Amino acid sequence: MKYKNYYEILEVNRKSSDQDIKLNFRRLAKEYHPDKNKEPGAEEKFKDINEAYAVLTDAEKRRKYDRQVAKYGYGFANIESGLQDVKYEFKSGANVFNDLLNQILGFKKDGSDTNSDIDNVERKQKPIKGTDIVTHLDVTLEEGFFGVEKKIAIKAYKTGMKTFSVKVPVGIKNGDKIRLAALGNPGKNGGKNGDLIIHVKLLEDSEFKIVGSDFLKEINITPAVAALGGKYKLQVMDEKLFVSLPKHLRDGEIVTVPNKGYVKEDGQRGDLNLKVHIDLPTDISEREEKLYEQLLKIERKREELN
């Protein structure tokens, strides 16, 4: 009396674990299933694979098999052997393979994917990329304009706090993301690390607002400047500007200075827009008051003529 070499059939050895046997069974069963493999001998090979699996995953049957093989050796099993008590029925159809695997592996069908348990086994062996770490970074308008290198502390998975140096590029905008590859959580089964993703928050500036790539600044001027025009001095980042205001400005009107705004992605600059507010000084001299009186008389005569 001799027995089939179940270990050889499943391409394992006597020291192989149940997990190794299960993985090899899955691979071989897929390869030789009669619904998928029409080559001669595939169905017989499939029967041997399932027979070997049924014996080697049953602790009692496996011990009995090992004892009898040690005594009689490998070869062709006598059909009267007590090990020949596993029978299989083969049918065609798309669900046969799933049903057979559920029957042999003991997976329970609960209306979900019938291969989910097997897929979980396979998934554990596949490289899995680590999850990303997402955080945010506050950047001032000046830092975004010139670019800056900042330190950021991250609480990493299982490794505690880590500090990274982050280079903030020139012209970064609110809501932009900085991605640092492989600085996230570690992968599994040899998978790559996740990334560190930094959401940039561009802080509001007390003097300038950003609209697209333009600066917007509100300025106050006197009625005289609004009527006659004049020079307006201001500081834009590291540059002093003298802007020529035109005559006859109205309250709320915008004066545009080209190429003096925020930095664009291509290195060019947006515009500087000055929104004018006409403001009467709270403290005027007696001479100024008399000049306003003369101006008022002129305005009233104009109204009478109209």
C-alpha cells in the first residue's frame, strides 16, 4: 500500500504551515480548476489538489498520513485506504469555483463577496503603501512672497514626534499643498511609506489682501488730493513706491500700479490695486476752513447756474 505525495501535489513540504498550505492550495486550485483549465489531466490534477488539501489541513488526518507514508512510502494510493474518504463533485458554471473553495476552506457565505476571506489572505501578503500624514502650515504674506524654509513637527505613527524642514516656494497661495514623498506612515509587507501632505494657510495681512495674484490696498486721501491728484508713498514688501494719483478721483475708485502685486507661478508679478477713500481731516486750521468756505460758495454758484 502506497500513498500519493500530498506535499508534492501542493508544492509544500512536511514543515510547511497551514498558512503556506492554504496559499498554495488557492493558487493551484485556480490554475487547474476544470472551468478555467481545459488541458488534459487538469480535472484529475484538481481532484488531487483538493484531496491533498483536505488531508493536510486536518491535524488528525495529517498525522495519520505522515505515519502511514513513513511506513509504506509514496506512490499510488490504495482506494481502500482510510484516507480516501473525501469525495468531490464537479459541475460547470461561474460559481462552482467559489462554492468549492467555501466548502473546502470553510469560508462562510453571508451575501458578501464569496472570495473576501481568500482575498484577505492574499492581501496580507501584498505590499501595502503606508497612509499619508496630513497637516497644515501657517505662512505669512511676506514668507509666501519671498519663499522661506520652515520647521514642522509631526507626530508620526509609532515613532513619536519628528521634525522636518519644509521649503515653502516663492508665490505659494492659500490652500496650496506641499507633498513630501515617503515621509508618511510606514508601509506593510515591504510597501512604500506614505507621504507627508502639508496644507498651506496664507495668513491675512493687515495691509495687503491677495486677489488672485494682485495686491489690494485701501488708502485714504484728502479732498484736495482727490481733486488735484498727487503723489502717494507706500512700502510694498522690500520696495518703496511713489504712486502718481490722477485728478478727479472718486471715493471707492481703484488706481492700478502694474507688476507690483504678488508673485505668480511663472515668476512674474500681479498688479497693485489701490482703493481710494476720500477722508476729511478731523482737525483743520483756520486758513483751511476759510478756503473750504470759498470753495463752498463756488459750488453753490455753480448749482444756481444749473
